[in-house]
Amino acid sequence: MQRMQEAQPEIERLQSKYKGKDDERSRMMMAQEMQKVYTKYDIHPFGSILVTFIQLPIMMGVYYATMRAAAVVYGTFFGMPLSETPIAAFTSFGSGDVQWGPMIVYVLMIIFQIISLQLPKWLKKYDDKKNNVKQKKYLKQENGMANTMNTTMYFSTALIAVMYLSWPIAMSFYWLVSSVIRSIQSLFLHFVIMDKDKTKKK
């Protein structure tokens, strides 16, 4: 995703170059030139989809591991049972003992999941604003790849949110920490690694 943001100006130039050309030869040439851009930036277009599918069996493995772990079954975190489920906490509304801990962890998990997925796009917008880069209107309308990526990201977030409602809060902790680490990694890549690469190129 970070490399896709770097390659976006070249992808947009190709979209502009072949705008309105729907013949087979133009489509083939655009596909070839697009593949060269992907190769140049070491981008694998279906990588994000593959990662999503790889995560599912890992999530299931972690789920069954946590369900059998004594630290989860009998353990607590700040007085909150790790075996508690978010849906049980939400249904505690109206009772005398509302379980705020699992609800807060669950909501934070969803928030940081969205932040970690959207952060590369926000950083790109920040760079464009900083460098006074203006995107043409027709490129905004035609950028179907970005729309597909956004749909995939929101779908995976919604899937996790639904699944984790009935799973132990330990799983929400796992995903929350993963999302925070991914966000820190994106910031590090953007402000440290990429800045060094830009300095070397200059």
C-alpha cells in the first residue's frame, strides 16, 4: 500500500494517457505499461487480497489457541475477564453491572483497524498538500483501483467486527495491538525510510 501511494502519480499519468481509448491495442499497451510501473515499485496488485485470505486461517488458529489457553480462560486484564465477549458486554446495558472494559477494547479495535488501513492514504494526502500537488478531477473519478482497495479494506474491517462480537475479548486485544503496530510501522516507513530514500535521490 505504501508503494502504491508512491507509484500513484505515474499510474495517474497512464490513466490520463489512455483516457477514452477503449480499443484492444490501447488496453494491452496500458496493461503492459502499468505492469512496468508495478515492477519498478515492486508492487503486487493482488497482494492485499492475498494477505486478507491468509489472515483468516491465522485468526482461526489464534482463536482456538486462546480458547484453550488457561491465561485467557481464567485470566483478567485490569479486572476484566479475557474470556468475556463484546456482545455479552453490550447486552449488560440496563443491568446494575455494565461491562465497560470489553466494549471500550472492542470499539478501539475497530477504530485502530480503520486508522491502520487508511493511514497510507492520509499520508499521501498530507504529502500532496505539503507539496501543493493538485489531482485532476477526471483522475479522481476514474481511480477505480483506489475504490476497489477501499471496498476490500472496509469489507475486511466489517467482517472482523462481526466475528469478534462473539469471540473472547483477548482476540480484540490481539487485533488492537496488531493495528497499533501497523499504524506505527506506516508512520515509520513514511517519515523515516521514505524520507531517507528521497534524500538519497536528490
